[in-house]
Amino acid sequence: MNLNDTTSLRRFARHLERVLIVEPQPASARLLTELLKDLGAARVYVEPTAFKAMAVAKSEEPDVIFTEFSGPGLDGLVFTRQLRRSDFRCRKAPVIMATSEATAAAIMGARDCGVHEFLRKPFNLKDLVRRIEAVTLKPRDWVEAVQYVGPDRRRFNSGDYKGPKKRKADAAADTHAMRIEQALRIVKSALPAIASDPAQAMRAMMAQAENLTKTAVDMGDTRLATGAAALTSALKTCAAQGRLDRQALEAVCQPLWAYLPAGDVKAA
């Protein structure tokens, strides 16, 4: 992106109407705020603690969120995980972790709690632009599971790739199979989680039923479409009753397990 190009800046600024910065250090918060303003950010909210930041996230619905890794009253990993599992409208907003604690453990922790990008301090405007461009102009698929909620951690897993083998998939049919397998694995893991985390189990299964429906349409697979519709209907019935019926859901899922690899069918 050329920062001297007015058209590019306008396109960029559309994604920065509301930005939340969770930063305990005032100097760092001021610097980031100034850089964001230079990029066209309209409103920038700064909070020093996770508690206050969650309140702002709920009320202001930021388009992009920056958070430190740690500080007084702040655990950036816990904050991100709670945001992802909340019912806020901004729960899927891109989260960029800006910190000097760029250890391997911190980076992996950020990745596994649902952070989109990691920005190491000190950084310059070019570094910042790269991260914002990545989360706003090159979005990744969203994964709604039980153990993980956030952007697809396989950063470069593109279904449009047509070259030599990559992640065992180099054709549309393989891409569809991967999507179906991932969705069904998430559903399978959500069933036992009904007892411990029914809200996220429901959300995960509903999201995967939707993914299966879309894939069935893309493939023209009526059998898969029927199975996905049955799962969606069963989940809606459970929602209306106010409880998840694991036994009923497992019965509905039986026809879908046929799409799993042979080694997984018995386990399902």
C-alpha cells in the first residue's frame, strides 16, 4: 500500500471507523493513536485494562482491536479469548497484539486464543500498515469450534491455489472434502462439550451446519444438503426447548459421519 496514494488511504480508512486500543502504557497508547489517526482512523478508544476494554467493545463495537500481551489489569490472551466467546457484535473483529514480549510462547499463545496478527514493539508505520492491511483487506476464514474460536490459523490455506500439492489439496474437490471434514470434526467435538459448555457447543454446531449447507450447494450434493438441513432443524428445536439434547443430535449426525475418513467413522 502506498501511503501517498489518497485513493488507497480512503479504502484503508473505511475499516478504521472505530478502533479500540487496550494498552496500560500511556506513551505507547498515544503513539499508536497518532499513527492510526494518520491512517484515517475516525474514532480511537483507549483503555488500560481488560475490564474497561470489554465494556467499550460491547458498547462501541470496534472494527479493529489492538491489545498488549500483558500489563496491570490486562492479560491479552484472556481478553481475546473472552471476546471471541462473548455475544458481542464485534466478537469477530480483527485483533492485533502489539507487544515487546515477542517470545515463541507469546506468539503461539496469541495464535491459539484467536488473535489475527502479532506486531512486535518497537514498530514503524510500515509495520503497522502491513498488519492492518492483512486483517482488513485480506481476511481469513472464521473458525467457530469449541476449543478454538477465531481466524483460521492456517494463514496461507487458500482454496484458490491451483499449483502443486499444498496441505494435501490441489483441486476444488479436495477443498470441498477438507471443508466437510473440518466442519464434521468440529461437530463431533462439540457433542461431548454439551455438558460443560452448551452455549459454545450450540454456536459451533450451528456455524458448521451453515458451512456444510454452503458446501453442499457448491458441490450440488443433495445428500449432504439434506443432512445439514436435518442438523440445523434439530439445533433450532433444541434452542426452542432451551436445552441441547445430545442423544437426538447424535442420531441426526449419523448420516453425516459417512463423509468422514474411514478411520474416523467408528470414533464418531
